[in-house]
Amino acid sequence: MRSVSRMVGSAGSGAVVPRALLVAALLLGLLLCLSGPPSAGPARAGVVLAGGSTGVAPPAAPDEPGPFTAGYQTLTVSDPGRPGRLLTTSVWYPGAPARLGPVALPPAAQYPMARYPVAPGVDVSSALAHEEIPVAPGRFPLVVVSHGSAGSRVQLAYLAEALATHGFVVAAPDHPGDTMIEAAEGRQAPLVELASDRLLDVSAVISAFTKPDCPLSRMVRADEVGVVGFSFGGLTSAVSTVGFLRAPADPRVRAVVGIAPATEVVPERELDRVRVPVLLVGGSDDLAAPVERNAGRTFDGLHGAHPRYLVTVAGGMHNSFTEICAQAAAVRDRPVPEGVRVRLEVTAEVTCRPPAVDIDRAHRLTTYYTVAFLERRLLGATTHDSFLTPAAARRFPEALFHAAG
């Protein structure tokens, strides 16, 4: 990986900042001194239009790229309360436009494309995100992404990229003891322990980006935090605001998204305590986390979550919402651990061809609903209410849309 991290910040801050990202932030600080401070409102409101004039752009459709370039870096987060637990974290962020006030920046094409790790020596190149691109000025909502069991931090890269272009900072940690490599090598931690550790990991990442003494806090709005989770990560996101087992609630979380969530084990009394808006997405053909017992049951039990939404995708498999097809293709004919190859190829066999839903279509509708939901709930974009209606849902006839609260 190009993005090698190094320690920056005060002792005990719990954050490690990549050098390129810090340099970009310092560069933008100088540019902002020349062009004036950013608005106190959401950073995405002011955009540079053709010819150099500025104005307010209409909202981009949720499944179309937003007004920003997607930047990408990798850093490491440590949790002072759990010495030795280091969280390798992928970060997608809104990249600066080609011009900031009177100062021209290099075009995005001059920055290297992001590369996402799949297995030792194997990665997938992004078609959208750039490494080392400067951070756009202002502060942005923070979204923490929790991957599935035996998954990885880049499992939902397509969604993270889309969110970055719409003005979100996205941080996705690997959960130690529950990555694909560890599972393939027989080093997976007990799931009961992981259920708590994952929540603590999410809170540690939130702290790294929001504590005033952390350099990363300059990028985000601490009062606009969401959690997105896939599968086991969907359980993590669903209970992030109420706690689970030995992990306490995190009151900083303002909105939750669960994608193919494995929430069957969450007691109804815990679901009833959730008080933040929730979006759930599931597949009708999901055998790992059947939608009726997981996303559907959770939707019915979230009596205090206002509003809450459920999207059920016809033909959706468990991994239809992940990067499984691209990852399986990347390891084909490559020397990777056999356990990794088997996991990827077997999963891809049932996910990447009919009768499963077209994976690009599944990605697009997941992006549509997630971006619209988080724009509305974290940025307060009331214009996005129109994207979360039965009428708008006709855009995706393969998905059933339900709303309550």
C-alpha cells in the first residue's frame, strides 16, 4: 500500500495519521488563510462552478457521484483502553476541487488511484478514489463502517467511495480476530468476544476522529456521526447506540445503517431501546442472515427508531452488497492462501451470476438508499426526503421499500 501511517498528535490521543493526509491538511490550511475561513454550515453547500464562479448546486442523485472527488488513505487507530489492539483503518474523504479560491491544484488524474487489499500481494484498483489527494476544506459528517465476519475493511469500498463524493468522511477498520485472512488461517477469535470488541473498535475510531486533541478532528463534525455495518457489522451498527454484552452504548452515534444485518440474536428489549433513525437493507435469497429473521424482525422491533426504513432486494444474496465479485476475480490464478481462495470463489459462485441479482444493480440501490438516508439524517438535507418514498422506490423495481415512524 502507498499509504504508510506514522504517529502524529498528543500522547494518548489514540490516533495515527498518515503523513500524506497530514501534509494535505496543512496545505489546505495555508490555502484557507488566503481565501478566507469556511462556512459554519455543512461544507458541501459551497461549490466551484464552471468558469470559476461559486454557487449552490442542486443535490446530486444519491446513486450518482456527488460534487467531491473521493480521496483515500490508510491509517492505524489505537485504543488506550485496550493496549495492543491496533485497528488498521481505511479512510475515504472528500477531496479538494481543482481550484480553491485563487489557487489551482493539480487535477485528480495526477494522484494515484487507490488500491484495496484482498490477500497478501493481491489488491484491486479503484476506478474512482485517489490516494494522497488533498482534503476538501471544511468539516464533514463521519461514517464508521463495520465489516462482516471473516471480511475486511474494504468490503464495502464502492459505498465508501460514493459517500466520500457526497461529503462524508468514511472510516472502516479491520476488526482484529475477525478478518478473512485470520479466519482462513484458523486464527478467528470467539464470536461472543468479537461482538463486544467490534463495538469498542467503532467507538475507538469515533474518538480518533472527534477528540479535540486529535489532528483528525479538523476533518469532521463531531455531532454528525453514523455507523454502517454489513452482516456481523450490521449487528454492530444496530446496537451501537444501546451497547451489547460488555460494550457500552455510544451516544455520539446519530444514525445507523444495517446491510444484510445478522441481528437475529439481539433481544427484542434491546431493539426497543434504539432511539436513532435506522435504515436496513436485506436480500430475499440471503441464506446466511435470512431477511425475515434478521432485517425484517429488526425493523419490526425498532419501535423507538424514528424514522426507520427497510429495503428488501429480490434475488439478493448475502454478499450481493459487497465487493465479492471483484475480489474473487483478483485472486484468480494468483498465489494466495488456499483458504482465502476457497472462501472468495465459493461465495462468488452463488453471488456473481443469475439467478442472483446483478451485483452492480445491488450496489447501486444500496448506494442510493444509504446516501439519501445519511444525507437526510446527518446533514439535515430535507430535499432528500423525496428519495425515501414509495414513489421514488419505483426507480428500483427489484426492491421492496418500507417506511415507519
